[in-house]
Amino acid sequence: MFVIIARAWHDWVGVDITSWKFSLMMQQQQVTLVATQLSRFYHKYCAVNNLNLCLERGQVLGLLGANGAGKSTTLQMLSGNLAPTTGSIQINGIDLLDQPRLAKHQLGYLPEQPALYKDLTINEQLIYAARLQELTKQEANEAVAYARQRCHLDEMQDRLIGNLSKGFRQRVGIAQAILHSPTLIILDEPTVGLDPIQVNDLRKLIRELGESHSVILSTHILSEVKAVCDRVHILDCGETVFSGDISGETVQSLEKQFFDLVGPEAQLADQDVAV
Amino acid sequence: MSTIAFIARMELKRWFNSPLAWSLLALVQFILAWVFLLGLNEYLTQIQPLMVGRENAPGLTDLVISALYLWAGLLMLAIMPIVTMRVFAEEYNNQTLTFLSTSPASITQIVLGKYLGLLLLIMIMLFMISLMPFSLAFGTSLDWGKLFAAMLGLYLLLASFAAAGMFISSITKQPIIAAVATFGFLIFLAVLYISGQAKGSSSSLFAYLSHFGHFVAFLEGLFNSTDLVYYLLFIITFVLMTIRSLDNKRLQG
């Protein structure tokens, strides 16, 4: 009913009160990400189907799923690297598809394989990233110093990225994602390739970032979700099978739920193979 | 604008952080210096005595410098594919394009930044090559107009090679395939010129479509706005196609 009146109002007066009300709502709750009815098809194969996500400031969302469940595709869409077949994405109320430049200022993304140039040093790479965010020289230097210090890269700053180990590259990738202090930070399997001490460090860092920013991370490690996430979103073959907060109770049953939700189909598939 | 300039600057920096740019510059310089010395030697010992006392005799600029730039254009048929192959294909291969496409820079800015980087690299190459004819100015008087026309011609030729190579690099994920395809395309354009000049079956359309027809006019010292427009159209077409091709990657995945 409200929608009909709002449309009529829009037609008569020319003021879109739905979007006005929406943006007011966003400011109150500090919603940083709204993705509605997101689908992605590769030709006829459906990688992500009808995904709805909503994230508030100060939340860490874990995207959980088996291999090929559509986690990376989802994150690629949210980071603006892949256009969704249908659906819309809003970051801080800015539509990612309509105003990509503005929306991408609010976004930090660590892809599955950190996007770093092997022929640059850590410092050069980070300054490049900062300058692409349209920071001035001074601001860029400060942002880089801050990100470097947060990811413990100070002693390594003049090393060539081509000579770094996987773990260090991962850290440079994270530094690159956080240096312009974006509202939304998207991390695709951030702890892969790190040693246990670094994993702990990184989890602590994600929790810290989660206090002032919104973080989405994808993983297939259940304990990681338990350790750092406020909310969890489980995907299976592109479909959302579970979405909710992690309270004390859920933490206990998360593992059971995951296998209940994702498991049976996998078992069926096994039987098919056996037959 | 500053984003485009900054991308171009970092492209150039990455070029000279890797050994590829240095070795290509060294190779081009070495081969063309040899060609230049041969031409100069021939001119001094064989041709100059014949020309004494003639009316309107072709000078040093016509015989040595034009030949040098023609050779440079031919050599670049093989060099430019290696230069342009890494522009996008290597980024796809190493999955580093995400770095640029996640940043607020638009696809147009990324493509223009990378193309500007290539143009700067070409300018350095052209400068290095042109040092050789410039050195002759110490000993003789040069036809500066002709020399600058040849330089402009070579620059436009290389810029058009770069635009075509950049487009081909944006449609494949393998740098080597990009290099081979670009080489094939540039040779095809050269063959168009040859078939346009062939005796008996020559067609002015083929000669018009090819790069070299327009380049040769510059070498003769002719600055014709049609030639300039040909190169500009060629460059704009391929830059626009590169932008479309990248945009398509985002849509198709």
C-alpha cells in the first residue's frame, strides 16, 4: 500500500519519498551495505541465486560455504569487479552500479590472490593504491604509514613484492585494502597461507576493524567464523541456506548446522557417483 | 586527470623496474646504430662524390636519415608486440587487474592511463633513436623540417602500433598470444601496403588502409593532414575498442 502511494506521490510531486525514507533509515541504523536479489549467471550456469545481504557498521559477516558455493563470485560482485546479472548493491547508500567512483571510495577489497605488482616495492604499491583513491601526496603518505604499521610491514617497506612470501603478500594485500579507511572491507579468504601467529594477529586485526568498519570475509574454516564473526551467511550452490547472528547457542551448533545444510546434498552427490 | 597521469607514471616506473624495457631499448639502439653507420659510410664514400655539382641533389637527410626512420618503423613491427603484450594480458594472467578495477578509477581512466604510459615509453624510444641524426648536426647542416616530419611520422606510426597492440592484449589472457596476434596484425597491415604498391594489381585502397602508406609520406617530408587524421582515427578506434573490451570483461566475467 505504501509503495503505491509513494509511486503516486513520486509521479505527482516528483519527489521520491521511498528513496528519501530509505536513506533516512540508513543513516539511523548506519547500514553500510545493502545487496538485494543479487544473481549471477555464467551463460546458463547459475553461480549465485537471489542473494540478499544487509550489513551494519560495526559488524563482521562471515560468508561460509563449500568449494564452488559462490563465495568468491559474491565478493567479486560486491567489490564491483563483476557486474551482477540482476539485483542492486548499495554501499553507504551509494549505488555501486550507478556511481561506481563514489561507491568504490568506500570499499576495500582483498581478492583471493592479492592483486599486487611483482615489480614494485611494498611502499610503491601502497602509495599507488593510495593515490588511486585520490588522496593527496601528504594524505597518501600518512595512510600508507598507518596501514603499514597496522599490518606490521614497517621493516619490509622497501622489499620487492616479487621476492615476498605468500604470507607477506597477503599482509600487503590487507594493508592495501584498509589504507583509505573504507566503510566496507571485503576479504576473500584472508588467512590462507599465513602461519598460526599471523592468523591470530590477523583475526585480532579483523575484530578491531570490525568495530569501526563493516567487514565481510569469506572462508571455509568454521573455527574462523566462530572466532571473528558476528553474523554468518551460509551459501550452497549459489543459494542462501542460512543467514543469522552468531549467538552463544549458534556457536555450539554452527558446525552441526553447516553439515546439515551443506552436507546432505554432498552425500547425495556421492551416492550418484557410486551408483 | 591526475588519476590518468598517475597510472601512466606507475606504468612507466614498472617498465623500468623490469629488465624488459632496458633490453628492448638497448636492442633497438644497437641495431639502428649499425644501420645508421652503414648508411652514413655509404653516403660518405659512394654517394657524396657522385652528387657533387648536381642540381637538387638528394642530401644527407634524404638518404641517411629517412632510411634510418624507415628501418626503425620496420624494426618496430617486431618490437611493439613485445612492448604491448604485457599491458593487459599480463595483468589478467597475474590477476592484478583487480587492483585497478577495485579502485575508484573508471575503465576509461585505466585504459587512457595505460595508453599514456605507452606513449611516454615510445617517446623515450624515439628520443634515443633521434640522438643519432641529431649528432650529425655538429658536422653538417640538416634539413630540420624533414627530420621533424620523419620523427612525427615515426611517433604516430608507433602510437598506432601501440593502440592496436593494447587492444589485442585486452582480449587475451596469455601475453605470448597477445604478442603473436599483434605481430600478425601489424604484418598484415604491412602486407596491405605491399599489395597496394604491387605492379599490375595495385589498389590505392589497400595502400590507404595500411599504416606504411601514410608513414612514407612523412619520411618524404610531406606533412599531410589526411595522414595525421588517419593515425588519429586509427588510435581512437582501438582505444575505444579496448575500453569496450574491458567493460565487457566486467559484464561477462
